[in-house]
Amino acid sequence: MILHKLNKLIMSNFPDFLNLILDSEKLIAYGGLTLLLLIVFAETGLFFGFFLPGDALLFSSGLLCGNELFEVNIFVLLFSVTLAAFIGNAVGYFSGKMLGKKLFTKDDSLFFKKRHIEKTKSFYEKYGGTSLIAARFLPIIRTFVPIFAGAIKMNFWKFSLYNLIGAVLWIFTLIPSGYFLGKQYPELINKLEYFVLGFVLVTTIVLIRGTTKLKAQNRLK
């Protein structure tokens, strides 16, 4: 039912769909827990999910739950979203594993460079599972890290361990933060858009700094 409604909205008016995606409160009101789980799953496991607002959505769901505007038990929310995040990464891993050979043999193009795959492999070999955990808190990167992990054929059980740790830390940091703030300061619900903007600004700055640092390191090699 939720998927049918969402598909109808996308087909009839894309600007409205984009507005819904960027407005965490409306999104949760529109699709409830089901849509929240689908978005977390898509952002953490599917190529096209990189644009979805994971961090802001998790915090918003906790804030709304604390305000009792999201009628879901906090423990059900935490464990179901953690499961969606874990399964999403696992799907990303297996899709990367299936596409692995194609990724390594694919010709260079505007958006794809073979050296990026090789550097990703070196990154995993150097930092191990820590990279999988840290990636949970970085939009865009968290979408593609499990896919690359599968492509370089990282041991699945090792991947699963760090996948679980990363999912738990990510979910149990953002949702409870929103929840307890919502409980203590119910009026913050009226400033939710500022929190969302803050998440966007912080993650964008982190991504820009990381990209700039990586480019500088590459120039020195």
C-alpha cells in the first residue's frame, strides 16, 4: 500500500516527491515506520539510495517519537531500523560481490576510474573494519562502502561483524539523541528543520574536507 502511494506520488508530481524526501516530519507522517525502514534499507544497500536523508531522518524519527507524534515504541523503532540498516549493507555487499569482476574490468569513464577501486582495496587493507563503521556516519559514502567491500571480496563474516557494530552505533546514537531531546524539550519539534539543515551542513563539510585531503594526498604520490 505504501509503495503504491509513493509510486503514484512520484509519477504524478516529482517536485512534491522531492519535497517529501527532504522533509523528515512529512515523510514519517506520510509513510510511518514502513517507509522509514525502506529508506534506511535503500540508502545503505542500493546504488540509487545515496541521495536519501538517513542521518536527519533517524534523528527526526527519535524526536517525533519522544514527542509522541510518531506512535511507535522506541525499542521497536531502534531494533527494526537497526535490522533494516544491517540487511541493507548485506545486500550492498552481495551486489558488489556479484559485480566485482565487472567493476575491476570496466573501462574508465567520466564517473568511474579503475584506480578508485584499487585505492579502496588498499584502504580496507590498511584500516580494516574501522572504515565500515566510520562510513555509517557519512552520507553517500555509507551507500557505496558495502558495495566496494563485496567487490574486493572482503571476508563475509568479518564484514558482518563490522556491519552490525556500525549499524548499532549509527542507529543507537541518532535515534536516542532525538528521542531524549524530544522528551525533555517538546518545543524543539517546531525547530526540526534547523536540525535537518545542521545535519546537512555538517556532513557536507566533512565530505568536502575528506575529498580535499584525499586529492592532496594523491597529488603527493
